[in-house]
Amino acid sequence: MSDARTISQERIREKAYELWEAAGGPDSSPEAFWHDAERLLHADEREYDKALADSFPASDPPANSGITSS
């Protein structure tokens, strides 16, 4: 994950709740779901960052960039 972005507490809370529901709402430790949610969201961010990095530089300049003389 890039340093400029952080995963909000709300996103972690929502993901932890989603994981808790998928597990059948057990009475076990909520911290485990919180940590799993953080881990999964950070992994998603790393994949996004890699996909973004792999997409640059663009292969073609913008049509109206002034690079070409017409």
C-alpha cells in the first residue's frame, strides 16, 4: 500500500463484519476478524498499486498534447 493512502477504520470495520457474518456470527474473538480484515484490505491495496504501476506510462500520448505537429 502506498504511504499516501491509509485504510479507514470504517472500511476495516465493514470488512470485519462481512467476515464475521460469513463465519456464521460466532462468539469468538472480534480481534481476529479485525486483523483478518486489515490483512485482506492491505493485500487488495498492494494489488491495486501494482496494477496501477504496471499501467504507466501510457503507450500513446494524449491526442491534444502538443507533442505532434499538425
